[in-house]
Amino acid sequence: MKFLHTMIRVTNVEKSLNFYQNILGLKLSRTKELPDATLYFLTDEAGCCEIELTYNKVMPEGGYEIGSYFGHLAFETENMDEFSEILKQHGLDYLWAPFKITAVGSTIAFIKDPDGFQIEIIEQK
């Protein structure tokens, strides 16, 4: 069995693509046009797994809700200070500012994407 991708629905493709490409550094690997939606597949530099951003042409009345079962997506950064600077350059801020987990030596922080999905940023040392 091989893990392929995680799909999340987005309400503004331009904002979401900007966030995932310019903030998190993912690359658009392909798009797929369907009768009712457009799918945007993004991957990391290792090509490990993909995130599928799905833009449905017709959204449910009242929009989407982030389910209470979903927690967050996690990404590793080599340098939290450099990542913080990227956020600042894009006028974004942390949901939870970077903090050290001394038991494992990692620094973690949380941000939100344009649709409110929580993203954990991890710097492992």
C-alpha cells in the first residue's frame, strides 16, 4: 500500500495556491479538470506525497465546515526563523507562535491556511 495524497476543499484557488506554493514551498505537479470541480495537486521537494486542493464549481449553501475530527496538516522546516520571515513578508502571523518541546528537541508552531485549516510547522534539531 502506498499513501498518495490528502484532499482538502478550497474556496479561493488563487489564495490557496499562493499559500501552499509561496508560504509552504510546495510545487504544483498537475491539475485535473472535472465537470464539477478542478483538482490541483501539490507536492514537496522530495515528491513524497501530494495535497489535492479541490475547488468545487458549486459549493454547498452556507459553505464548508472544518469537521471536528480533523486536526491539522504538518510540515517540516529546516529553519523556523527563516519560515517566520516568510510569514512576515506575506503579512501572516502564527496561530500559535513557535515553542520548543524540550523532551524531543523540536520547535513547533501553528498557522492557518486561507480556509482555516491548521498547519503545524516543525523544526527538528
